[in-house]
Amino acid sequence: MSLPPPPTTPPPDRLPRSVPVYQVDAFAERPFAGNPAAVVPLDAWLPDALMQAMAAEHNLSETAFFVPDGPGQWHLRWFTPTTEVALCGHATLATAFILASEMGQEGALRFRTASGILGVSREGERFVLDFPANPPRRAACAPQGLAAALGAVPREVWKARDWICLFDKAETVRALAPDHNRIATLPDPGAAGSRVIATAPGDDGVHDIVSRYFAARVGINEDAVTGAAHVQLVPLWAERLGREQLVCRQASARGGTLWCERAGERIRMGGHAVLYARGSVVLPPA
């Protein structure tokens, strides 16, 4: 049975006067940690320019908007403060959390997105994302200016959607103080906006790997916790470390932990979420 088409944007004179909005700390077990995302449930799409303006007003790394798309499925889109993006892990987790905790949805959830169908399931207290893997390949050479932008020379450089810089020590990754203006001008490895991941093996006996994520060109100097980075990192580190399951720590100031598994051509990423705020956005008159 084919699914019905997604709701279309109503004419300007029929836009709602307000819409609900939630703020969720994703990949976090307590408030003020992980990666905050705004989540906006809709009955029908708002104009793209309005959704972009709302994301800029929220000034979080991503705002997720979604509409019903058939039984147990929603059409999901993500906006940074400056642009729409094709994939966002933490805002997907935040959306699943709101559907389950605030909107009474039970069981597995499916999202139609620009990156295909994404699944989210509940396993105990964690939400588990099921995303397509994006295995990186070794770069023939580092892009000009990469080491200067990071302030450190990586041992190896790989590329998939993003540049991936491997370091020997986690402490080097944690100490990076990059020049974000320079990062924004790096050549683009994957038609996504010259984003850079720095990563190293874990050093605390708990986390298998650590990473940080820099994306100034899309309006995010450093992302707090990035699911979309781990669909690239997990295939690389699973091969390096010889295991399919990895505990991953993103070493931003807020920090967050992802329980990841390589499952064939898919990556499963588990994490917690915490509700920070609920309210409504008063929309401007048409």
C-alpha cells in the first residue's frame, strides 16, 4: 500500500498563528549536556523561508521540523541557523524523544528524509538510530591549510562527507583550538561544506574513540555531539580496532556519549535525551 503524499504548505492566509516547540538535550543523560536541538511538530509544512528564520532565531545547531507521512512515519527536515542540511543525528534523536514522551507514540519510528528512510527504536532508556553507513577513504593528501586551520598536524587524513583527521592521542583532540574562519575556507571533500572531524583512540578505559566536529561553513563552529559524524567514524574505527561495537565520546565542551554498532551497511547509534523546554512559537502574520 502506498503512503499518502506529505501535507503541503497551506496558503499564507491559512498558516497557523502558533506552533509547538520543544528543546531537547540529545545524547545526554542530564540537562545542559549533549547537543541541544529544537523540535517543531507540524500538521503541514510552513514556507521554507519561515522555517529557516525560525532556526536562525532558535540559534541552535539544528532545528527539526516534521509532518505526518503515513502510519508510524513522519517526513523530517533539519535546519541550521543558516541552511537546510541533509542529515542530522542528534535532532533525529530529539524528534523521536518528543514523539515518544510528549506525543504518545510507541514502537519503532520511521522518518522520510533527504538521506532516505531513517529508523529509531527504543531499547531501555536509550533511543537507537538506524542510519546508512558512510565509510571514508584515505585521502591522497591533506587539503592545503588543514593543519594550520586545526593548529595541529594529523597523522592521517580520510574523507567521506567530511574531512576526517586521525590523531594518535585523545588529549591532542581535546586540546585543539581551531581557526574556524580557516576551516570554513577548506576545499569540500563531499559536497557538504568543508566540515572537519578530529578523532583519536580513547584513553580512559571507557570510550573506544573520541572526536570533535567543526562546521563553520554551515554556521556551527563546533557541534556538541554529532550523529552524522559517526556514520563515517564507526566504519573506520571498527576496522582499526577489530570490533563492531564502539563506545564513542564527543569531546566538546558539553560532551556526549554514543553507543554505536556497525551492522553491515548500517550504523546503529544509541543515546539518551532530556527535555529542557516546551512552549510555542508565535508566527508572524501573513
